[in-house]
Amino acid sequence: MNLQSTDFELFGIPAQFAQDRALLDAKWKDLQREAHPDKFVAQGAAAQRVAMQWSVRINEAYQRLKDPLKRATYLCEINGAPVNAENNTAMPTDFLIQQMAWREALDDAKTVEKMDKIAVQSNEYARVTLSKIEHLIDVKQNFIAAVEQVRALMFVERFQAEVEARIDQLGQ
Amino acid sequence: MALLQISEPGQTPDPHARRIAIGIDLGTTHSLVASVRSGVAECLPDDEGRVLLPSVVRYVDAEKRQIGFDALAAQVDDPSNTISSVKRLMGRGINDIGERAQLPYELIDKPGMVTLQTVAGEKSPVEISAEILATLRFRAEDTFDDDIYGAVITVPAYFDDAQRQATKDAAQLAGLSVLRLINEPTAAAIAYGLDNGSEGTYAIYDLGGGTFDISILRLTQGVFEVVTTGGDSALGGDDYDRALVEWVLAKAGVAADTLTPTDKAALQRAARFSKEALSSNISVPFSVQLAKALVNFELKAEDFETATAHLTQRTLTAVRKALRDARLTKDAIDGVVLVGGSTRMPQVRKAVTSFFGKEPLINLNPDEVVALGAAISANQLSGNNSGADLLLLDVIPLSLGIETMGGLVERIVPRNQTIPTAMAQDFTTYKDGQTALALHVLQGERDLVVDCRSLARFELRGIPPMVAGAARIRVTFTVDADGLLSVNAKEQVSGVEATIDVKPSYGLSDNEIARMLQDSFSTAQQDMQSRALAEARVDADRMLLATRSALALDADLLSPNERAEIDSMMAGVEDATKHGDAATIETATKALADGTEAFAAERMNRGIQKALSGKNIEAI
């Protein structure tokens, strides 16, 4: 193992989408217990620097592994299907229609209740999309198809953040 | 210094060298020092048995100063030279200080941080805080009759980079070596967690004299994971006093602009006294003789509650935000810990209990709990207790980013990110042939540059001329375990780069600190020389010992040439300790430390790789 190992190798878990969050949390803490700079405080600058590199690397891997969207993006990328969100916008057509409908609904929504309803719909869509992604990656190994769903989910997350911000604004 | 000894978990590098480490709670209204003695953390009392030191400094004349109770007693008589709540001024510019009208001091506008005009001249909040810290340091040295190895100092979780740096500078000025700044709520959780062996998700509600913090922590097997933190760095017990003063003035029909400095100090004192008395009474007499009027009436607890309800509400708003950031509901909280003297106010307890729907934990003294946690952490960080299973995974409290076109902030490290962390983002040039890029580093949650705190500016120069948008400049933010930031910008095609360690703009230079140190704590020349020689010998011996044991274990990492170099540097150190003075020994030790740094890094890397692989094999 070295600093260039994949997140999955570092955490000693199979390189697949389905993961047990509780196990990830426990692994993260176990690894930090070994590598965190605080464990080597009395051992000088070089030890601190090396420990910091490992500790940063472990945190980076954990951030990516625990977030389903980031994990899916990473899996597609290491399997030769990078997301390239800036240049490549290929997305499922039904999604494009769906998201236009949401946007219109959000623009019309004037109460917290109506916005909550949109939030519930988009959460449900995100849930279904994640299970599609799991199937495409773990069962079909079809990363090209998976990455399209990942792009769609990126849009959904941004949309969800927008809905939340609007709800916050109304709440204040 | 690179110390080569990599110890196995549970083993102290040098079992004979027990280091005196202290935890300091540098509070707005009072401060404490604690230490772990025979395995138990306890607050150290002064020679009259008092553990609390009022955070008050009085400049009596150009030479003499009073710190603590004596200063507090003089506050009404000498308000403009008696500084209290200086913590609220740390790292703050004149525009940051909202309650200026009520402060009885003369503030001077200085870049980055205000200073105060006193009878002893101009004093910065850093110098005033250093007086308090030095008093506590002397108390600890007297208690142990020994030097202090290092200190953990607590700061509100919501302190930004400038406030943290100011606290560190004050400690340095007080002659303390800072092992770590830790957040007050986290320190409280450590004190509670280790006492109770608790597991689960906890909310730490910390209302101090000048700041409010809320932190959500997860405790599992000695790991304290800060999930989110939030709060208000300008909301505390002082504000309750002030709101009460305003309410009283309105009731008595006295205009605030007719008050003298003595009136202000007397009102402040009466308000604090009434607030404290109302913790155990339903009404108290409120009586103050002002220069132009007498204020005298019976103050009821419910009036106090009404006068301050908006402040209590503000704390709950911050609690809701912290829960939302953690994506948790109130029901997910297993326990609520109250910290800070201001949580003694009945209306605060009532509000917290009804918000969470459960009684808060209060079995540790809310005044002491932060210092106790800091002491436990200091003991751990000084290597006295490396076997104990305590690990703190903290987060950064405020987002970090850089300025982009149109005065907007692009966030690079979002708040509540676990540290240490490194995060990067790519930027490009916006003009043809552009060869330099100005970077402006900011901290805060708002989208506009003007609403965030400016931390640093630097430039990346020497970018080869390209068409607009062709350069790829990767900007990397690295935040270490202390929460301090460094920023690197590198153009990916040409490889030109620039790096800056972020120090807030007021930042005292090392020279200024050295000067202040000499001004305040001059030690007899003779003493210093013999002490320096003894210390240099100890350091040299420790370095030799560490190098020998490192070679015994991992000499295979070295080429014959590298080995020969290390052997000759070791001989140099041995020779210096026998014949040389302090400076010669230090030079030789430093040469050995520098010369073995690469070796130390290799060993460390090997050690961690082994430990991590071991973890994964164990798990299978």
C-alpha cells in the first residue's frame, strides 16, 4: 500500500458501489488512529509531515467513499469512464424532461409546503437513480451507462441544494 | 527537530522524561489552568485556593499591573485602565466591534486588530491576554516546581483564523509552547467522554462570557469526531448583561449618552451581579448611583428573561443550523452537555431542555470542564500517554476560498471538513498572454468578498504567455491538524508555482514577539546561559539515543554512503557535548536532525504502511 493506492485498497474493501456506511466509518477511524499526526507529536517534523500526508489521504478517501455520488463518480473514473461534467452532458432523455418540469414547479412554488413536495419528489428520484447506478456498476459492470446516470444525479443534487436554499429563505 | 524514534503504539519514546503539560481555558470573563496528575485531570488553584482567575488586567502605572481579582476589584474606580473581556477584541478590527459605545476603554484603530490606550501606553489585546496566560503559567510552574513542556489552549469553535492566530501569539508572548489550540466544546466533550465512557452523538451547548458555540460530536471508542460546529463569536453572557443594562436604562428613562465611564462600569457590574443572583432567586434589588441619577428598583427573573429572550433565541437558531449541517434531527442526539458559566441562567437551561426534549448533562462543573478537557488533551499531545486511545478528529469551522471575477468567493474547502485536509481546484487565465495571477484567500460563508474575512493575498508569476483559458492553474488549500492554512498555486503545463503560509494581516512578526518577550520577562543573564547549556545537552543526548535506536531497527533503508554520513554527524554531536558550549552543541544537534530527516521520513512511511496494512489484514 502507498499514497497512490485507490481509496478501496486503502480502506481494504472491495471496489464496488454497494458499501456499508457503518463499516466505512469504523475503518476510517481505525486508519486515522494509526496515521493521525497527533499520534506522533513527540517525534519531530519529518514524522509529522509524513503522518499528515497519510492522514490527509485517508480523509480524502473517506469523503469520496461515504458519499454515494462521489463514490460512483470515482468508480466510473477508475474504470475508464470519466464524468467530464464540463464537456460531456450526455444524460438520459427522460431525466432532461423531468428536470425541466421540476424547475418550472420550483419557480411557481411560493410556500414551504409546495417546495417540500418538490424536495420529496427529487429525493425519490435520487434514490431510484442510485439503485440504477448500483445495478449498472456492481452487476452489469457497464460504466458508460452508469456515468450517464451519475451526470443526471449531479444535476439532481444541485437542484436539491437550490430547493433547500429557497426553503431556508422562506423560513427566515 | 526530526526525532528519529518511532515508537510502537502504547510506548512512550522516553519513559523517564515525564513532561509537565497544562490545559488552559482562556475565557472571556475568567480563565483556568488544569493538568493531569496521577492520571486525573484537575484544575490548579492559586495560593488562596481559588481556581478561577478573572480575565481582567489593570495597568496601574507605566510599570505595575494587576491581574485577576485585584484588577477586578479596581474596575469601577479605574475603568479605562482595567481591561476585562479582552477576548472579544482578539484579532478584531475596529469595525468588527459592535458594542463600542458601551466599552469604557479608549480603542485605537490599527490595521487588523485594535489596540487600547492605557496609562502604561498602547496595549494590544494579544499583550493583555499574554498577561493572563503568563499568570496561569507561573501558577502551574509553582505548583509543579518545574518548567512547563507545553500547553493546550482552548478557543471558541467559531473563532476564525485571525482570532486563533492572535491566541497563539499571546501564548508565545507568555512564554508558553502551544501544543495545540482546541475548540472549547471539544475539550468539554473530552472531559465528559473520558469520565463517563460514553458513546453516541452529543450536542455541546457552550455559552461563555463572550461567545456561543454549538458542536455536534460523535464518540466511539475514544475517537472524538466533530461532526459539525457552529455558533456566534460575538454572543455571550456579556450580551445578557448589556441587554439588561439597556432594559434598565429604558425603564429608568436614562439616555445612554449621558453616562460617564464610571457609570458604564457600575451598571455593567450591577447587571452581572443581578444576573448571577437571579440564578437562585426570583427577584433581586437593582441599585446603582449614577453621576446624574439614582437607579433603584426590584428586578424580577421574568423581566430579565424578557429582556434577553432574543439572545436565547439566537443561540437556538445556531443550534438548528448545526443540526441541519450534520443532517441530523433533534431525536438523534443522545445527550446534551452544557458548558460555560452563562448556562447557569435558568432561562437558558429551560430553553435548551425544551428544545431537545431532554435534561442536559451538568455533572461536571461548567466553569471547569473546558480546562479539564484541555489538560487531558495536553497530556496526550506531550507524549505522556500515547497508549491511551484518545483521538480527536476535528473540523474547520468556516469555509475557505479564493476571490474570483466580480468580487465573488469560490469555496475550496467547505466548512465542517475533517482536518487535516488538502483540497484543490483548477483555475485559468482570463486574458491572452496573461503571465501572473493574483490570489486573494478568504474565510467565511458569504458569496461576496466584502462579506468574508480576508486572510492573505499572493501572486503566481512567470506563467508562460498563452491564449486566455489555456493555462491550468491548480490551487491547493492544505489545512493541518491545528487548523492552520497554507495555499499553493501551480501552473500545470509550465510547472511554475507559488506557496504561502497564511498568517492574518495583523500577524506579529517573530522579531516583534522576541522584542515583547524580552520586554516582559527578562531573566538573569547567568541563569539563562547555564540553563541553555543543560538544555542543549539533554536535546543532544535525546537525538543521539533516537538515532541509535532508529539505526538498530531500520538501517537497511540507508545506502552505505548515507550511513557513513549519519555516523560522522553522530560523532560530531558526541564531541560537541563533551567540549562545546551551548551554541556548538545546538549546531551539531541541528546538523544531525537535518541530516537524518529523510531517513526519519522513510521510517515513518514504512511504519504507517505496515500499520495500515495490518489493520486491513486484521479486518479480513
